[in-house]
Amino acid sequence: MGLLSKVYELCDCSHSHERLKKNKQLQTVEIKVRMDCEGCERIVKKSVQGMKGVTQVEVDRKLSKLTVIGYVDPNKVLHRVRHRTGKKADLWPYVPYDVVPHPYAPEAYDRKAPPGYVRNVLEDPVASAIARASSTEVKYTTAFSDDNPNACVVM
């Protein structure tokens, strides 16, 4: 009976979804893909919709953003979008403006970024040293800040 139960588990399709959940965690993968029209949007959406483990696909043509939610590997999704559509695709490089400590650091500010977003320089090892403030900078900026009730009044 042990051998037959193993064969049954391998052939049974109902447990494959549970096995997939055990191996991979639910992730949100955001990809930047240039889309000009509704046809491009449809092609990009169809390219990842049939992937194993994908639960939800959202496309935002204005931001050129594809969001895939599911039990997937981000690199596999990126490869599939590149292969199926023939378009240049990259992982989403932007974060909201409020997340970055110095949004107008030389490496963070990007003119191609959508409104309200800047480049994520905290993950980039070269640019992160420029974007992070030292402790002395933080002390001086908070000392003269309007939010500080004990700030010096110079004017």
C-alpha cells in the first residue's frame, strides 16, 4: 500500500496546488514594461496569466507597470515577460517618494519616474552611500526643523 499511495499522490492533481504553496511563498512581483496601446497591454497580461502559481495580474499602462501576485519566482516572471512579448522588461526600480530619506540625491531622482515615485537607491550599494544621511547631517537638520518645538529661531 505504501508504493500505491505514493503513485497516487504523484498522479493526483488536487494536491499540486498545496505542494506549490509549501515550496514558494506568496509574492508581489512588479515589472516595468513599456506599453503603448491596449494591444500591448493585452499581450503583456496574457504572457504571465497562464503561469503556474499566478493568482492575480494587474496592468497599469500609464505607469508602464505589470503587477503579478502569486506563488512565483520574480526572475522566472521577468524572463517569461521578456521571452513572450519581446519587450525590454526590468524589475520595478521605483519606490514612493516618502520611503527614501533623501529623494533628491543625485542617484535617486529620475525624470522617467512616475509622479510620486523615485528610484530605489537604498538597495543599490554604490548610490546608497550618497542617499543616506550621516548622523551629523540628521542632527543639524532636525535642530533647525519646523517640526522641532525646541528649534533655534534664527530669523
